[in-house]
Amino acid sequence: AQKVTQAQTEISVVEKEDVTLDCVYETRDTTYYLFWYKQPPSGELVFLIRRNSFDEQNEISGRYSWNFQKSTSSFNFTITASQVVDSAVYFCALSEAIQGYSTLTFGKGTMLLVSP
Amino acid sequence: DTEVTQTPKHLVMGMTNKKSLKCEQHMGHRAMYWYKQKAKKPPELMFVYSYEKLSINESVPSRFSPECPNSSLLNLHLHALQPEDSALYLCASSPGLAGGLGHEQFFGPGTRLTVL
């Protein structure tokens, strides 16, 4: 069975601090995809990034960066110079095939609170 | 058009009521999903439709009845719900056959359901 662990339940930072959200996954598949989603208080899940198991390059998008390390089965997410608008719940997810179809296994989420 | 829309935004219903949740996407996606999300928990998959056919039913009670009238629409019919069914119901879509292993899912804003 596949599993995604986000050990940090809640993180509080002050604006402009850098923050890293951890994600550790378990899978027996050699081909898999990892995702990060953001869920602001409004409720909608917003897609942030997808990474496949063969691409270990780190990625940077503005203030966001992701560190994928297969050796430690981790896919961590860093927000640089955090802002109040970054306050949300962040979910890491693993794509798996069930009955020939693809579904997402979500971690429990990390709530990020950024105060001014 | 890159969004998934859901109506209504909020719904309050009694245990004897019959109501429906609606989801629509015009991205040409052929996989559509219903998730249930309780407070402070990750989304839980309920149903997957692929090419308008029900592909996955995650052992959801029969008081929830999904329907996919066409490739753009997904309904969730509710009947005789229990108070513990109160939750945020999220619809998502993705391209391809059940989204393919690596396709991201695009989520709607959700319907916040309260069962009295």
C-alpha cells in the first residue's frame, strides 16, 4: 500500500521567514508521480507542482521551491520570504494505479499560518 | 476555460431530504472524481468516472448516488443522509483515462454540506 506522511501538522511563521514543509512517501512502484496542492480557507485545492519518479531535478517557481530526493523518499516544499497569503493547508500527494486507474493518495496536510 | 465549477456552494439538508450536488468542467477532461473532506483531514476519494462510466466506487454507502450525464457534468445525488455526512464535497477532473498516472487533478471550490 502506498503512503504519504506529512509529519508537521501545523507551522507558524512570521512574514518574510522561510519555511519548509516535509513530505515522505512510500511506494513499491518504480514509476510514480508526486504532487503538492494548496488549500486556502476558501476550500479549493490548487495544484502547485507535479514531479515524476525519474526526474530528481529540484524546481523553483518564484518564491516556491521543491527538493525531490528518491534516496530518502522525500519531496519537500520550501517557501522563501513567506507572505500572509501563503497561509493555507498544504497537501502532498502520490499518484497510484488502482484497478488500472490512477488516483491520488494524500498526506494529512500541513497547516501553514503566516502572521504579519 | 480552466476551471471546475460546483453548485451549490453551501447546502443544508435534513436527514429525509433528497438533494443533488453538481459539478461541471469544460476542459475536455475525460476523468471526473468526487471526494469527501472532513474538517482538518485530507480529501477521501469516493467515486471515479472515466469516459462517463463509473470506474471506482470506494465502498461509498448507497445514500450517495453519482451520475455522469455527459463528459462535462458530474452529479452526486444525496438521499437519507446522516449528520456524520456533513463535510466539504470536492469535485475534480483530469485528462485522459482516469487521468493517467501523472496527470494533475483540477479541483472545484467544493460544496459545504451540513446535514441536520
